[in-house]
Amino acid sequence: MKERLERYFEFSAFGTNWHTETLAGLTTYVTMAYIIFVNPSILAQTGMPAEGVMAATCVSAGLASILMGAFARYPVALAPGMGLNAYFTFAVVKGMGIPWQVALGAVFLSGLGFLILTLAGLREKLVTALPQELYAAVAAGIGLFIAFIGLRNAGIAVADPATFVKLGNLTSPPAIVGISGLLIASVLQARRVKAQLLFAIAGATTIAFALGATRFEARWPDPALLGATFGALDIAGALRLGLAEIIFLFLFVDLFDNLGTLVGVTKKAGLMEPNGKIPRVNRILLTDATATMVGAVAGTSTVVSYIESSAGIVAGGRSGVTAIVTGLLFLASIALAPLVGAIPAAATASALILVGAAMMSHVAEIEWRDPFAAIPAFLTIVAIPFTFSIANGIALGFSSHCLIQLFGRRGRHVSWLVYMLTAVFTLRFFYLGAG
């Protein structure tokens, strides 16, 4: 049995073994474990029960990572995506007043749409039709978006009627907790400590205890609370409300976030073919789509591939066993559920800010000297945080790209699919203006 598994996971081809793969899986888990606490911190602001979200986070990350390892045979772990959880909370539920159950239904439908696109082979056409610089711009804009949320949760940035936003009271408990966590995370990251975000959350929470800003009650995980979000999604409600734009946004960001992660991880692992193709890419995309649907049923926002998987690859992980080990550790983490309620939002702010900073690295992929690329990219990046909406950023970016190409006499280079999307976005702006 052991030999058959080693052949299936191609141990000899990769020059790896069980010890290396297990250590790599543990390394990936440690670098990703912050999501166990950050995701409930964000989604609980919609009214969702924090312990239920925490359990859903562990279940979806665990099952998705195991599926990725066993079916696609890649050392790539998955979990609810940063940025998409913020969009779910602040733009969809709080911004549009949509019940979180209906929003989960929209997440499920976006996963189903992703699955259909993959099975029909339309994913390839969609990817080649869209301008590459806008992928990078969307990622950078989302980075600013979630970093701003982190600053707000820590009380570092607060609302102001005259200037819209200003510096908060840095001597307040939330600000002290948030700054402390950011300092811990920054120092550990500079020293290349792999679990810097997890240590920062733990350190900031300890400081919150010392300041009396939070408290903890020792108890066993309550099965009723752990299952509070399971099966709560409202698919019929999502269809009835006509949330086509929200479903599209979830699908769009998931698609390109996933592709960007896969390219980066497979390059680092040496798994990409010489012609630039990723072996078994359809299996990877099918896994990602299935993971999003499973996550929605469990009770969390869109599940995506994590760039933190590269930490496990650096540790020697090359096969699907790495992802399977990571998944098993996520499932075991459900036992940590009682800790979630004791972690204040300010303690997770450092994770939001530093993940946002990491996502800003994508701006280097944009050709800033070319106005045809730079202007749409810039509008995308600034519109996402300034309008507090990923949808607005993508709409402005695509519309400006299409118009600049058209009036700059490059219209023939634009795919019909981009023109169609621009028409949809333009109608959306008119609809919002009329509303």
C-alpha cells in the first residue's frame, strides 16, 4: 500500500519522501493558520456566529486541501480567501443589506458557475480575453481594501466628517493592540519567521487581555455553535434577488486569484512545464470550484488557493501529500473554536494589513510607462478602497480599458468578451446613478 501511494504521488520523480512531505504540510499550515481566527473576525460582523464560521473555515480548508492533494496531486492548500471575505461582509451584507444566508447562496452559485466554466472549457477563453494588467490591478486594489479594514479595526484610521478619514486615538486599547500586533508581525517577517501572523495575533490578544479589552471563558467546543452556519445558505434567495453582479464578482476574483497563485506556486516548485502550461490544471480548477461550494454549505465565503503554500514548497514539499497533511491539521483545529471569541478584531488587524501589503507587490507587473495599461490599472487600484467596493474597481478598470483602447485606435485588439463586459458595467453605472 505504501509503495502504491508513493507511485501515485510520484515520490521518486520529485525526489521526496514521507518525512519531507509531512514537514512541508506542517509548514504550510503554520503560515496559513491565521485565517482560522481572521476569517471569523471579519464574517462575524455580518451577524454570523463566530464559532460557526471558525468551524466552517477549518472544515472547508481541510476538505479542500485534502481534495487538492489527493485528486489534483499538488502541494497547494486552500482556505477562505482574504479580500473576498471582506467583500462578502462590507460590500454585500453590510453595504447592500443582503442577509448573510443569501450571500452564502451567491457564493455557492459562483462556485457552480466556476465549475460549469471549467467543464465547458470556457475558462481558457475568458483568461486569454482579459487584459493581464487588470489582474494585477485587482489584486493590488484588494490589498489596499483589506489593509484599510485592518487599520479601521485597530482604530488607527477612523471616520471624519470633514476629511472622510483621519488618524485615530493611538492611545486607545484597540490601537495599542493593533499596533503591537503589527510591530510583532513586522519584526518576525523581517526575520523570516514562517508563522509571523499567527504569533502576532497571539501576542496582540495577550496584550488585549492585559489591557482588559477582552476575556476568555474556558469551555469545550459547543456542537450547536460549531454547526450554526452549516446548511444555512439561501440559494433560492440569491436567485430571487437577482444577485448576478455579486455572483459574477465572486466568480471573477476567485478565478484570477486562483490562477495567479497557481502560476506562482508551480513556478517555485518547478512543476510548470517548459511551455508554461500547468499539468492537470483542470483538476486544480475543479477542486477550487468544488471547495467554494463546500465552503458555502459549511458557512463561509469563497475558498481559494493560498500563496502561503509556497512556504511548504520551500520546506521541500512537492506532492499532494503536503496539501493532505495541511488539510488534516485544519480539520483538527476545530478544537480551537472556544478561543475565537476571545480574539478581538484589533488583534487580527496586523494580518489584514500585512496580507494587504503582500498583495501590493502585484503593481510591479503593470507597465506604468504605457498609458493604455497604466490608467485603467490605476483607476482599478484606487477605486476599490476609495469606493469600498471591489465591484466598482473592476467596473471602472474594465470600462476605462475598453474606452482608451477604442478611442486610442486599438479597438481591434480588444476581445468581444471585453466589449460585452464593458457594456454590462456601463449599464450598471447607469442603474446605480438612477437608484
